[in-house]
Amino acid sequence: MQASTSLASAVDGQRFWKDLEAQAQIGALSPRGLQRLALDDQDNLARAWLIEQGDALGCSAHYDAMGNVFLRREGLDPTLAPLLIGSHLDSQPNGGAYDGTLGVVAGLAVLRTLVEQGITHARPVEVVSWTNEEGARFAPGASGSAWFTGRRDAEMILTAQDDDGLTFKAALADCLTLLEAHGAHFRTEPVMPHAFLELHIEQGPVLEEQGAPVCVVTGIQGVNWYEVEVHGQANHAGTTPEAMRCDAFMGAHAMVGALKAAVAEHDDQVRFTIGKFTVSPSSVNTIPNQARFTIDLRHPDAAVLEALDAAFQQLAQREWSGCTAQLKATSQVAPVAFDDTLVSVLDEAVQAHCPKAPRLVSGAFHDAIHLAHLCPTAMLFTPCRAGISHHPDEHIERADAEVAVRTLTHAVEQLLITRSHENDADN
Amino acid sequence: MQASTSLASAVDGQRFWKDLEAQAQIGALSPRGLQRLALDDQDNLARAWLIEQGDALGCSAHYDAMGNVFLRREGLDPTLAPLLIGSHLDSQPNGGAYDGTLGVVAGLAVLRTLVEQGITHARPVEVVSWTNEEGARFAPGASGSAWFTGRRDAEMILTAQDDDGLTFKAALADCLTLLEAHGAHFRTEPVMPHAFLELHIEQGPVLEEQGAPVCVVTGIQGVNWYEVEVHGQANHAGTTPEAMRCDAFMGAHAMVGALKAAVAEHDDQVRFTIGKFTVSPSSVNTIPNQARFTIDLRHPDAAVLEALDAAFQQLAQREWSGCTAQLKATSQVAPVAFDDTLVSVLDEAVQAHCPKAPRLVSGAFHDAIHLAHLCPTAMLFTPCRAGISHHPDEHIERADAEVAVRTLTHAVEQLLITRSHENDADN
């Protein structure tokens, strides 16, 4: 890299916002919002737009067997592992314009700045758009990054079907044809990244409340999902004395109290949510014979999740208001802690642009959760209004987003300067 | 009455059980259970059977404008108010063979015993079958007794429709024609009873647990029904810190705890049931924005219900985990305490046949709830297996039922002896 003058201030904020608006038109809903389901026509057009922008910048476009798209600005030493920046372009049905797209367009803004400022760098820089992060059309999501990092088999991804019975494989074929037609080059072998950076909207309320336009994300919470059933005995609400009841609702109520108490023994980073709760037979004057509920439990520390898992399993062994309980873990995803060195680089960049920013742990999944298993990875968050996401009302302030993009650019500058000749054994 | 020797021992238990089996054939389900919806063909046949039995005993049959049927054994003084004994012959859909029918057949057993023993009595004795106690075909139930006691207008009853759109009035016309054809006499004026006795299955588990074949019922609990809504804010389960949540499930959980605590300040006769409980949007990883539940609250003492009503209303004013609540009373039925003197007579009879029997307050409604507003009224309960009712598995033990019928007969004997010349101003 030529100089250590601040590249961040050279970012063309107007152009960045124009790019974001251009992306927001592809699959736009009326009066607002976005629908670009993975590998549908709009999602493919969004990729094509990205390739065109890269082409105009003199960057080469590449794609792989899962339709992940890479814009590459070559480095002085093409053998070095590329610095990878990006996110995803697909959306939820009836979704918002910033979830994912912001991170890709921000990467493009970094490329534009490097080109416009005539910066040269030893290490290649690549902007990536991962395929099917949302999982709304083909479940589960984060297909592109999961495959890229070797954490999910192609077979599992390709055989997934959408609601119309169309396979991922069939939808992908059209996409790959389009990418080829746009002059993107097929990569037969994955390229190992030097590091991965992802800027994303927070999808939570903390940054807005704290008035911080950007912050470092130090990791992604682990998530355990459970289904609990409490079994009692149905009886007449009027004729059955309390002492003779096996009331499944009251059993569940008591058990929830104990689960809450177990959670309260840990720090306030625990997220404990009961999102579904039903009783049967669901009649005003019948004592329920069954209560069923779900638990969504999150924490950044695997040890805390393990301790709570053990506590929950123990509580399920007890009798609750004369009822028995069953607790079944339906999903367990371990937390990820991002790379310390990379987090420090982002910390410095954030300090330069927003000294009072908090550090957050992401409560939602992102492609970075898979990348973190492959290469040094870290994220930046920027606030979204009222934490609303996956909804047409998803909204970010242009001023916040610009600070976030400048922060990202600042970090990229530091990485290209200070780390361009270190640790290249990984290439 | 001729003598004070025990009429109870003269009851023909075998004949009583045969009568009950004969009734169980009318509308029988396979392999067991009964379906005789109010005023359907089977329900009408059950009335015809009753009239035929009365005819064979030399009792006259009467009916009124709601199809209530009365078998009358004349007294030496026909101007005295009749002692009324009975219950109902209609059933729930997919119901049991004893709910209601037992009380009518038990009244018939009393008549048979009086006739067979050649007993004469000053006061007339009548056995009644009330129309549409269950309310399963035409809601609300207890139509016949509610009209008879002046507590419900004929218009409201007659215009009720079944699921096929047929009115109560139309179904009743067929019934009245049949009753007339069977030689029953139409009563243009209601006959004021001297007292009303009803034997019924408990429909709860207490007597079976205590091994008591019969007990006195001292009243019927009052019932308040409520609907509660707790309003919070939907948010992402992973990204929203606990301090920033308005979790409607957790609000409802806290409120239920407070409602339970309010209930616990009263005696153990309170029945507090949450039979329905739902959350929305009902997604594993979304904090619920709404929780809705019902409350079924019962107690024999109106003052306790009033105190709890006030406490519940106050609790609904509070904030629960950052959520607001609304509590709406959807139904309030005042408790009924049965006539002390009549309860004492039943107590003596029960003491003679089952010294260890408890006294119960009925948790379910019966025709007696209306009669109690018109004349001295009381009930006897006999156990049903596991408290199961409104189900084909409804079951009573013959030995228990015989003790209950003998107890009823014992009480009738006492009433005809000791009370036949008292309090006839009510006729």
C-alpha cells in the first residue's frame, strides 16, 4: 500500500448511497421493502449489477459452484491470500433493503475508493456476495458460505427444494448461466481468504439507543432451541379440587419459573425466549392435560450454554404441579468468537470514527459464522431503526451508514498496510 | 305417611338397575356411551319410556310448554305442593349413560317403592325430567328448569337454533305431539313444588377417592370467566437484550404468578383454572407481542368471588415485564347455597347409609341451580369412576348407585312424614 493517509475520508458517500439505492430497486416492493429470494430472477439481477460495477472498476468477476460471486482487485502479489469483504444480496420475502445488501455495497465502496485513489496493495482485495444467506426459499440458509468453508456438503444444499418443489440445483443452473454470460470466471478451486470482514445492520435496538453509528462485533451468540412438553390430566375445572389436579398449564408455569431462575444465575448476556406456548384441549373450563412450549436460549460463551443446558435437563426430570415434563433439544449451534487480532483492527477503526461505540455480540446468524471457522473473521454493525429487520420498514440513516463504510475502509487500509506481508503461509 | 319404618331397605335395587339399563339403550352408542341430544328422537323416546313406566305404576303424566315431563303420584291431599324429584334425560354428544338419567330413574325408583309398599302420603310426589339441561344442541342449557322457575323467558329459549338451523320451538312441537299421544296431560300453569331433590353423578373425583357412595351437596359454586390479554412488542429473540424487551409471554407469566398468589389468600374451595393460553406471533425466535389466556374462577361464597374479582381487576392495571394487560369478565354466575333444612334432612339420610361421607359443593351446573331460587332445593351426589363425565367412559358402580337411591328414598320418607303438613302457604 502506498500511504497511510486516511483512505476513509476519501470514500464517496454520495456514490455509496446511490449504489445502495440502485440495489434497492432490484426486487423493490411497493411502497417500500424488497423481495429477492435466493436464486430468483431479482437475486440474479442483483449479482449481474454487482459484476457490471466491478467490470467498470477494472475488477475481475469470479463465481463458484454455489453461485457465490467475487469481485477481485488484483494485488501486487497475486499469490497472496485475498482480503475478503462482503455479505449477501438475497432477502427475506417482504424483507428490507439493507439486510445483507449493505455489506456487499460497502465492499464495493471500498473497491471504488481504492481504485479512485489509485491505491496499490500487495494483497488482492475481493468483495463477495454469498448465495442464499436468508434460507427463506431454500432452507437452511447461509448455503454459499457454509459450502465455501467446507461446513456443509454440496449434496445437502443442492437437493433442497422451494415451496414449488424446484430444487436449489435447478435454480442455481440458471444463475450460473447468467453469471457466465456476464463474463464472470468460474473458479474450480476455492480461494483461501486472508481474512473476512462483514458489515451488517444490527437487527437489534442497542446501537440506536446508544446513538452509535457503528460498532465492532466480537462474535456470534450460540443458540440452543428446545421443545418442552408438560403432561398432566384433563379434568373438569369446576369439580376437581386443586389437590387432585395434574394441571399441565400450572406445571408449565412452575417449570418456566424455575427455568427463569436458572437463567438469572448467569450474566445479562443470556437471551431466554419462550416464543411458542400452547395448551390442550384448550377449553375454558377444562384443566389442560398438556402444555407445550419452545425455548430459544443464546449466549456468546459455550460454557454458559452448556451449564444452562445441564440445568434445563435436570429441571425437566422433576415433577411440576403433579405433571411430568420432557425437554428435547431441537437445535444447538455453538457460539463463535471472532479473531482477536482482527477485532483489534476494527476496534481501532471504530475508535477513530465513534469513540463511544459499544462492542456487541451478534444475536442473529451471519455468513461470518461459517467464515470464522476458515480464516480470521470479524464484523461491524450499523444501527437500523427500532431494530426492525426482515420487514419493509427496515431502515438505516444515511449518515450512520456512511460512518460505518468509512470505518470499514479505515480497517481495510490498516490491514493492507500492516498485515500485507504477514502470515501468508495460509495461502 | 303410614309408617316410619325404613322405606330405603324396600327399594328394589335390581329393578332400579334394570330401569337404568333400559334408559341406556335409548340412544346407545357402540361400544358404550349415549347420545340423546335435547328434543331429538332418542330424547323423546326416553320421555315416552318414562311416561309408560309411570302409567304402569298408576301415576299420571303431565307436561308443560317446554316439554318438561312430570309423573305424579297423588297425595291424600291433592292441594298440597308436590315433593319434586328428578333431573334430565338428555345427554351430551358422545356422552355417558348416567349424567342426568340417574336422577330421573332414581325418582322413578322412589315412586316404585311407594307404590309397591302401598304407602299413602298426604303430599303428592312428582318425578320430573327437565328439558335440555346439557345445552349441547340448543345453547344455553337448563332451558326447562330455567323457564319453569321464571328465570329465563320462553322467547329466548324457543328461538335458539341447533347447528342445522332448526329452532328449539320447531323441535319442541314434535316432542309435545308425542307426549300428548302418550296420554300425558298438558299443564297450562306451573305447579309450585314443596321442595326439589336431585341425585346426580359427581362428575369429579372426590367421592371415589374417599370411598363414599353418596354425599350431600350443599350448593353450587359461583363461576366467573375472564379473558386476559397481555400486550408487548415483538422483537428478535437473539438481538434484543432482556432490559429492552416487552415480552408478552413473560408479562403473562408474571401476571399469572400474581393471580395465583391472590387466589392463595383464600380457602382451598377456590377453583382457579387457566384452560386456554396462546401467544402470537408464535415463532420460536420471536419475542411474543401478545399473550391471551382465560380464567375459570369458582367458589361457593359470593363474597370470595367478589374479593377475587376486585383483586384480579387491580392486577390487570399493573405493568407486567413492561407489558400492559386487559382483563375482561365474560361470564359471572352467582353461587347458590341450598336450603339448610333440606340439606339437614339429606344429611341425616346420608348419615344412615354412609356415615363418613363428605359434604360437597357442586363444581358443575345442574337444574337445581334454578330450582333453588323457587323452592327448598338440595342434591345428592354419587361417585363416577375417575370423575369422568360427558364421555362414553362415564361409569358408576351399581353398589354405589343403589346406596344413593336408598339414601334418596330415606330422605323422601322423612320429608313426607315430618314436613307433609308444614309450610303449605307456598302452594
